[in-house]
Amino acid sequence: MSKSNEIYLSCSNIRSGFNIFRDNKILPCCYARSDDFVITRFLGDSSFDEFDRILREVKIYQEGLIQKHKNGNIPNCCKSCVYLQKKHWNTDHFNFNFLILNHYKACNLKCKHCFYIEENKDLTKDTPQDIVMNFIEYCRSKGLFKINSYISLGGGEPSINRKLLSLFEYCLEYKISLEINSNGAKFLPIIADGINKGIFTLYLSPDVGSKELFFQLKGVDLFDITWSNIKKYVNQTNGKAFVKFIIQESNKDDIENMINMCLKTGVKNVNLSFDFNIKESKYKYYKSSIEKFVFLCHKNQICCDINTYVPNLLLASLKDEQKLQFEKVIHNASGYVYFWGASHFLEQFLDNYVVDHKKIRGIIDRDTQKIGNSINGIAIYAPSILTVQKCDTIIISVAHNHIEIKDSITKFLKENSIKINNIVIWN
Ligand code: SF4
Ligand code: SF4
């Protein structure tokens, strides 16, 4: 396929990965759950020839879907998808980047909102773990897992599934990034170990911050255990474990309790998401809850990563909040300010916002390929600029790993005897 010059509605998921689902099904993304969206299936044969067929069919299906998007013939499932966006798509071809594993569904909770449990109660329909592992081995042997590739594990609850231990061990051995989504009701030392090795990313979903609501929503009395496990993960990983909240009807009034529990347990990184089953006409009912959540995170210096599932209409008001937060930092600075991180996050912000503050002196980044360039007219320097230029405030302008970056900046400043008044995490 040739490179496209057109602007059209499409998504990056169908260019970069797919989902191994239950019942041997392969789906194009984590969002699609309809049977119309089944790309192909494992036919129970674990040979590399069979896996060649799977990849060929994935490629043909995804190219066909891209073509449909290009022609404006958007399938129903894509029509309501938050990932669908209108833009210039640079690449038309499939570039393997992620593999989503939703091939099992056993769980120790009974959440009212769980579509996994509702949709399919029959555990015999799980896609066999040995086929999944053989397929992953096939992908690795073909060199498909590149530096930025990752496996994302949903399910079901991964911490109670013994079969998944082989996957954890495999990813650790071959250094394949693994994203784990867990309800937190069970602590697994191997997960903390994987986070500390920089191979695993963990998203824990307590959903709520109050005990009564937890029982109402999840049907089990595991609130204290869940939050004590969260504390354990946070402590044992130096704050790198994420706590994820999906804002929905049942928890939208529990925001203060959520943040209080995060503060009590030392959580430093949260991920805010939104129930994608909520219709657009209802967004306004959730606006104040989402804004309150982000405000309380900023107030308490908790890094809040906003998931793509937060609809654009709600994102717009969060961006206003982001600007206010930025203005406040600039206003409070008594000298020059540098951004730290020539990131995509900063680029997006600067695209929508004209920074004409005289206090902004530049962007600092360690990536030698970025140094010497600029973003929206703001020059990018190596950290050594701080040894020759005065600076009052550093704004950490990256989307992830704020705590580690703050630690590395502090170390750099100490090693070079540089005094800075303020290092601010901005998100
Ligand atoms: S637009 Fe949404 S539903 Fe369609 S392929 Fe992309 S992620 Fe899946
Ligand atoms: S923890 Fe997740 S998989 Fe388990 S019941 Fe709740 S929503 Fe479903």
C-alpha cells in the first residue's frame, strides 16, 4: 500500500496490533467485542505454519479495515469508538507494536459492571494458554517484538491465574514489556519484581475509595485487602505501580474517597479513564467528577495520566485546567523556567497554546537527536545548559515516569552543584 496524503477517520490500533480473545478468536483491538469483528481464529494447531496463516489473515483484515475507513465506510463498532480520530495517517501498513491478551476470564470478584462475566460464563471457552504461549514464541522468533512493542494483559484477573506465571517468566526472560491490569485483590511478588526491572507496567483497579461502595459494586468484602495490596505494590516499586479509576455512574460521587485512599497508601501515579459504554449525550453528568479528580490530583502532587477513553468533550475542559496549572507555575516562578522533556505531551500542549512568557528559556532533554531542534520556537538543550544559565523552576513535561525523572533531575543538579528553587510535575 502506498503512503496516504488524505485526512480521514481511522485509528492507530488497526495499524499496530491485535487482540487474542476467548474462544480462539482474534479481534482487531481491545475496543471491539462484536462477533462481526472477528479477524480469524486459532484452529487448535500450534505449528508455525498455522501462525503464519494467522498473521497473513490479520494483515489482510486490517488493510481492508483501513481501506473502509479511508472510503468513509466506518463499521458500526468503530463508529462509537473513542479511538477513532480524523487526521492525516502517515502509514497504511501494519506495524506490529502490541498484542492484547484477553483469552481467559476467571476472576475473584463479581463486579456489577463486568461485561466479561456477563458475556461469557463458560470457562471452557478460554483460548488455551499453550497456544497463546506458542504464538508469542513464534512472534519473538520472527523478531516481531521491537523495542517499543508490548503485551497487554486484561482478562479476567491475572493474579489468580496460575497459567499466566509462564507468561510473566517468559516476558522477564526475554525482556518483553508486559502491561498488567489487575483488580489488586491478590499481591504477586513476581509482578513487583517485573516493575522494578522496568519490564512490567501495572494498573491496579480498586474502582472506588469507600468500603461500602466497594462491596456494593464488587459483591465481595475485599476493600481493605485490595488497598493494602496497592500500598504493598507502591512501596515495593518506589511508587511506579499505577492505580486506575474508570469513572462511571456508580463511582462518580466517590472522587474524594478515591484520592484520600491514594494519599493514605502513598500512590504517586494514577490513570484516569472513562466508561466507554456511556453515551455522548450523558457526558455532562460526569464533567464535574472528572474535573474534581484532576484538580485533587494536582493539589496533592499525584501524577494523573489521562487515558484516551476520556472523550474529547471532557478532555477539552481538562486542557483548560492544564493551562491554568501551567500559568500558575509560571506566575509563581521568581526567575527563568525550563521544561524538562521534549515530549509528545509538551508538543501537543504547545500546539494549542502560545507560550509568550518571557520567563520560559527552553526545553531540556537528554536525547541527543532532539538537542539543537525546537518545539514551537522553543529551543531544546542538553541538561548541561543549567551549568551556564540561571534557572528558577523546572517543569517536568512528560506523560509518564514523572517520579523517576524527578529523581534523575535532582541527582543531576546535586552532582553539578546547581541550585533550583522548584521542580514541578505538570500533567
Ligand atoms: S476504531 Fe476503535 S473499534 Fe475500530 S478498529 Fe480502531 S480501536 Fe477498534
Ligand atoms: S475485576 Fe475486572 S474481570 Fe473481575 S469481575 Fe471486576 S471487572 Fe470483571
